[in-house]
Amino acid sequence: MTETPVDPRRPTAPQTASVHHPAGAVSAIRAARQWPVFVPDKRSNFWINTLLTVVAIAASYGAALGQAGFAEIYLGMHGPERYVVFLIIEATAVALMLLANQTALAGDSAGGLWTLVWVVTAGAVTMQIVHAYAIGQPEAAMVYATASVLTVVLWRAKTRRSLRDRLRAAGMIEDPLPRYRPVRWVLRPRETFRAWYLALGEGVSDPATAMDMARADRLYHRSAKAAREAIRRARRARQSAPDLTGQGHVVPPWRVTHPDAARFGVLPWHQHTPAALAPPKAAAPVQAHETHSAPAVVRPQPPVQRPAQPIEQRPPADRDEPLLPAPMPSFSAPEVFEPPISVPPPGLPQQPERPVSAVPADLFREIRQELSTSPLQAATVRTNGPLRGAVFDALDAITDTDEGLRQGEIVGALADRFPDTDIEQLVRYVEQYTMEAAQGRRPRRAIVS
């Protein structure tokens, strides 16, 4: 049986698949579909530089003829000295261009020098147009003015090519943008433009990488939009916010590469679950077998997570996050009030503690009457009528000024105003008030149940 010869240029199996790197297959696919990079040799560089030099000299000669004619008509120069004007104008622009490149390579700003280059070029174009109108041939202005502009452009291209390696090393030359076929622009314009836009911002030249970035960006925005909609629906339904820690973005590895998708928070086969919120996986119970079985395959286990400890038992050195104060609950009035018990000095004999519930209620009533703060009298002054009407008036005031109160909060507020009234009776009044408000008998809004 004959074996198929292996192409040495094609990546082998160890190169394409990597066990330790999740994007090994992706890198192999990228390497398999990359186009060969053109590396110019010395011969091609010589011919390209020669062609640029010849064309630049021809453009300079055309610009020199126009400026020499301008010097002959308006400056009265005759002979070879007419070309001094060309040397003053065009040579100055080229010299400023070379100086701007050297200044940029030195790390300084070359914006002022480039501004002077194009100002001198604009002056040369103006001289060419004036000369063409002076000789009675306005059409010649197109040739002479174009020659002046091409002189600067071609010499700039030649000097930039000779300094390309140094300019690229200095970060002054950006990589080219990815190019796509016209068919892709016609059939998938939005995706193609998104890939081109992201490649422009990230400095990517590979078309396939830019397309993967666009797909990863679209997946990220879709997931974020779905999460926002879920939170909005829960808020409208007055429910708790949904738990989005287990939300996963499953992306095939041949669609999204590891380094490009990491910038957008989407990785191949990656699940967005924070390590701090992920519950530890319970280990499966090991059952003993009487018969000898085949050795089990050893698989990598997830890292062991430290169980959560109380703040008092956790040593201070292990704390990475700042210690936050405990949240204090806010409430209107407690159901059972128990004052704190003070600790007597060690020298005095300890007295038996009596709970608050053991103190007779008559004692508190007598104390309130002695201090003239009896809630019965205060309630009588406030109500000025039957208790039900006073409670309904208080409910009108509470529901009119406050919004978003629930039934427990309203009952607590009523208990503050009517401390001697039974809580169950106040709850019945609140239910009657809610029923009348639902039937339209009360011009107030209904209470949130």
C-alpha cells in the first residue's frame, strides 16, 4: 500500500492541534489559509527605485519649464539663470520633506515642516497657472501645475520607500486595512463594514481576523442586550433581578480566535461565570469494587476553592477585599422592644436579670400618665372623631405623599400614630381602605400589596 507524500509546507498534526492551548486548532486554520507575503529582493527594489527616480525627474523637468517661463516673463531672466526659480521652489519643498522625515524619526513633531512643504507646493502651482495664462494657453496650466504637484508626491514616495523600515520601526506607518471582494460588500454589506470599521480601530490587516472580530462583537452586543432586556422585564414585573452569572457564550473555535475575541470578552467555548460566585463542584462518591477493573483515566480537576469562612474566624492576612460595614436594617417600629442589658461593675454583686416581658404593663401605663404623655390622650386629640375615620385620613395622607410603600410599611406608620390600637385592627382597616380605593370610592391610589 502506497503512502501519500506529505507536503512539507502543510502544518503537521502536532502543529494543528494543541492540548494545552485552546486556540491551537484556530491557529492551524489561520496558518493554513494565510496568503504568502511578498518579500521584495534586491533586484525588484532596484527596478522600483529606478522607475520612481525616472518619473520624478520627468515631473521635475516639466515643473522646471513652467517656472523658467514664469521667471522669463515676470522677472526678465534669460538663459540658465531662469532655472534658479525652480531650484528655489521645488528643491525647497523636497528639502523640507527630507527634513520632516528625519525629524519624525528623531521623535519630534514634523507637522510644521509638512505644512511648509504643502505651502511651497501651493505657491509653485500658483506660479504655473499664472504662467499658463500669460502665454495665452490656459490649458497648459493643467500640465504645469500637475507636474509641480507630482514632483513633491513622487519624491515623497521615493524617500518614504527608502526609509520605510525605519519609519515602520518607529511606528509612523500603519498596517494596511483589510480588503474584501466586491461580492462580499454587495451580499453582506453590514457585516463587511463592521469588520472594516473594527479593523480600522484595532489596526488589523488580516481580513479573516477582522471578520471574526465583527462576529465576536455582534455576539457580545446581543448577549448584553438580552441581559438588559431580562433585567428590564424583571423590574417591570416587580421581581428580583435575574441571576446572569451562569450565562454562557458558546462560540465555535473556528469562528472566533482566542486573542481577537478576548478583547470583546468572548472566548472559544468560554462561560462567563466568576470564580467567586461559582459553587464548588461536589466530588462524586467513590464506590469500592470487589473485582479489579481497568485503571481510571486521570483527568485534570478544577482548582479547589476555599470554603467561605465567617469574618471573625478569617485571619486578617488572608483578606484581599476591604472590610465593609454591616448593613443596618431600616424599619418603622419593632414588634418587640428589648432594651440592651448593661453589665454591672465586677465589684458589685450581680443581680438576677429580669426579661422585659416580666415587667407588668400597668407600670408602664402609670409612668406614661405621670409624665403626661399618655398615648390615649394624644390619640384622642388627633382623631377628633371615630377611630376608623382617623385611620382613613391618615392613610390618605400617607399614600398621597409617599409612593412605592407596601402594606407592612403602611401598617408600621399607622402603629406609630395610633400606638394603643391593636395591630390586627389596623391591618383590617388597611384592607378595607384598599378595597374602597380599588372600587373607586377613595380618590387615592391603591396600596401595593
